Amino acid sequence: MQPIIKVKNLTHIYTDGQNNKIKALDDINLAIMPGEFVAIIGTNGSGKSTLARHFNALLQPTEGKCFVNGLDISVDENIWHVRQNIGMVFQNPDNQIVASIVEEDVAFGPENIGIPHAEIRPRVEAALASVNMTEYAKHAPHLLSGGQKQRIAIAGVLALLPQCIVFDEPTAMLDPRGRKDIVKIVQNLNKEKHITIVYITHKMEEAILADRVIAMEKGKIVMEGTPAEVFGQVKKIHELGLEAPLSAEVAEALRQAGYELSRDIITDEELATALCQ
Amino acid sequence: MLADITLGQYYPGTSFVHKLDPRTKILATMSFIIAVFLAVSATSYAVLVAFVLSVIFLARLPVLLVVKSIKPLWIIIVLTMGIHLLTGQGEVIWSWKFISVTKEGLSMGVMMSLRLVLLLMISSILTFTTSPIVLTDGIEYLLKPFKRVGVPAHELAMMMTIALRFIPTLLEETDRIMKAQMARGAEFKGGNIIARAKGMLPILIPLFISAFRRADELAVAMESRCYHGGEGRTSMHELVYRHRDLLAALAMVVLIVIIGVLKWSNGLCVI
């Protein structure tokens, strides 16, 4: 099967305000397969957002290549295909909503790619239904909660019928309830609509829901594997300046104290079962 | 403090006027403005006033609401009246010391201020009966033919859409910044104009910085949703002219003809 996103020896160098060259990404190689749910973790400045912005052709590689469905993102003719197929949801829900009525905003994407007038409304309705926001179609976005705004932003991307959605810390500015809603919607999109998910996060409780976790540091991929494989190595996670999920931390502490516990423990349930044995 | 603002002054409804195509309404407003400038006699002003009143009635707007719309310009209206009253030449009907009011001055003053009142009222009726979004659509359509001479129709409409979207957000933000600065001991009330203007700086600077940051993020988000200007763009709302738009257009033609006839025939009478 052809990977939906393929990154080959990608390096990205940018110049900061003081004219210093900064290497945000350093020789990255990565393939994301259709239907996968990949979480990317790492501290601030580790390059995870920079990497994600290449997937959508918002940034271009300094060296190396990035392909979407086998199409090179640095070729101008491919950009609209890439942006339509790789949707992007950002951190601040306020700054990605364009129109002052919810349904108008969701229609923004399809209008941009010239979908015929008659097909836009069904798309908008379907997109709003998949994020449970149908009843808010005529509302003004500024009166909605953060979580609801973020759901509108997701609907706006869904209306373009993308194969893959890249989420760049979508829950960082939300309250616990909004966070839960978004995580649930993301999981549904992956499981039921088979949309490929790339999920950048600081919250390890969200990262363990992925099929694969990628940890980044200083522009390089330093760990990669299933959530159990990555978070089992609690010490290494700490060295990256991150925290493992609470259960993995507790299991590690118990192991240090001499108890024999599997390194696969990352969820509360797994910890509870192991402790009861 | 700033939370209870309403956007624009749209007065939702389902009347004949509300349902008209925005393009019809914009063009009708423009032709009414022409009619106002053509009007010269008391009779033609009476026709115009009757027309505005019947539109208000048709749109089922509260008359008081429309009358209130002249409030922001009332000083100018009073001034216009005053200047014409005091500077008019002709038959003196009232005088006190060096001040004298003439019959011509009085009628000029009344007509000129009535002109302003009518212009304000008709444009308010337009915004009362048309939601800002629909209005934006209408403006974009009407400006399209002028694209060839360099009028950025789509860009103007997009700017209006984004402005409408972000006005409440930025107002909220202003409110937050004001509270934050007040918590640090900033003083916004009292003092002379200069002191107050200085007091605004700690609000304006963070507000501008944040607005630029927002603009930057919004631009990236728009691009990631395939935005590339007006080229090849479609719209969820298609504007369609209906029978009622034809009716409205007819009404406007009749109005202009009446005003025109009154103007020219009046001239003939004088001759």
C-alpha cells in the first residue's frame, strides 16, 4: 500500500529575528499509512508543528522531500490536491474560523475549491452532523464555547472530504469537557470514517489512544513505536522532558521499589489488572 | 462592559422587504438617493416621505427604531437647519437685533435637513432588513462587473466577512485587556483628554499585537483550507432575482418618474 504521507530526509532551516539559522527539522524520515492514527509528542520547539505544516504544504522543505499520495508537495500544481486531502486543525479555535455564521464557515473550504453550489449544503450538513453541531448551524461562532468552536473547525476541514487530518494540539486551549469531546470525535473519525489522523499533543493521556507514537527532540525523531513501547521506557521519556501517562509513571515507581510489573502498562485499566494479580 | 453589543443593526423579520434580494435593495436605496437629490418642491418631498413611511410599514419595522437612526447625525441636521435659517435671503418673517429669518431660508432649511433625514432613514432601512452577511454577498455581486477596472470585489467582501467575524472577538479581548490593566492599577477614567488618550495606550498596544497575531494565524488556517482568492470560488448561497424584486424595481421606477415629473413640470410652471 502506498503511504498517504511520506517524508524523505526532510530538513527545514529557518532564519529567526536575529538572523540566526535554526534547524527546526533535521533529516526526518517517516511514512504514514492510510487509516493510521499517529500521535506526535515532544517538548516545545522540538519541531513537531513544523513537521506537520509540511504535510499540508504550508511549509516547504529546505532539503529532502515530502510526498502526499505520492505527489511532491514542492510542485505548485500539487498544492491544492495536497491541501484538500490533508486537512489541518490548529490550536486556537478562534483564529481558524472565518465567517460569522457557523454553516458559512463550514462552507468556506468547499467554496474555495469550487464545489458546485448544489453540492455544498449537503457537505456542510454532513460535516456538522459528524461533529454533533447540527443544531448550531445558524449560530454565531463567538458565542460558542472553546470546545464547540474547535468542533466547528473540524467540521470546516471535514467539508473538504480529506483523507487525513493533522491536529496541532487541538485541545491545548480547551477545558476538560471540551477536550474529551474532541478526543472522542477524533477517535470516531479514525475508526468509523477511516480518516488518517496525525495528532500532535502534549497530553500523554491522548497520545496513548494512537496506533503509533512518535517522539521528537531537537528536530529529530527519537522514539517511535506503539504507545506501550514508547511509554514503557519511562526514563527515556523523562529525559526528553516529557511525562509518561500517570499509570506508566506509577508502574515505573513500583518497579523501582522492587515489584515485578510488565513494561506494557500505560492505561489505568492495565495498571489495575496488574495490581490485582 | 462591552459584552452586550449587537452586531450591525439587523432587525430580523420575514416581511416583503426582508425577503428582497440584497442587490435589489442596494440598487433601490441608490435610486432613492438619486430621487432625493432630484426633489425640489414640497410636493415631491411629501411623496418621498410617504414612500419611506410605506417601506417602513411594509418591512414591519417599528417607526421609532428607524427614527432613532438619525440620532448620530442630529447635530449636523440642526446645524444645516440653523445655517439656512440665518443666511437665507428674501422676505423677512422674523427678526431680533441683527438676526433675521427669511421665508426662503426657512423653506431651504427644512428641505435640506429633511434630505439628510430621508437619506439616513433609507440607508438604515437597508441595514435593518438585510443581515450583514447577505449584504456582503450583494455588494460582491454588484461590484463584480467593476473587476475589470481594478475593483477588488471579492477581496472587499472577504474583508467585510472577516471584520464581521472578528469585531466581537476583539471587543471581548479589549474588555479582558482593560481588566488586566486595571488590576495593575491603570486608570482610564478622569483626567483631561491628553491624560485619557495616554491611558488608552496600554490597551491599544496589546490589542494591536494580538490582532496581528490573530491575522497571521487566520491566514495560515485559511490557506490550509485551500483559500486562494476569488478565482474559481463558488458560493453556498446563490442570489436569485424573484418576482418580488421585479415589483420593487417597478416601484422605484414609478417613484423616480413621479419625482422627475414634479421637478420638470414645476420648472415649466415657473416659466
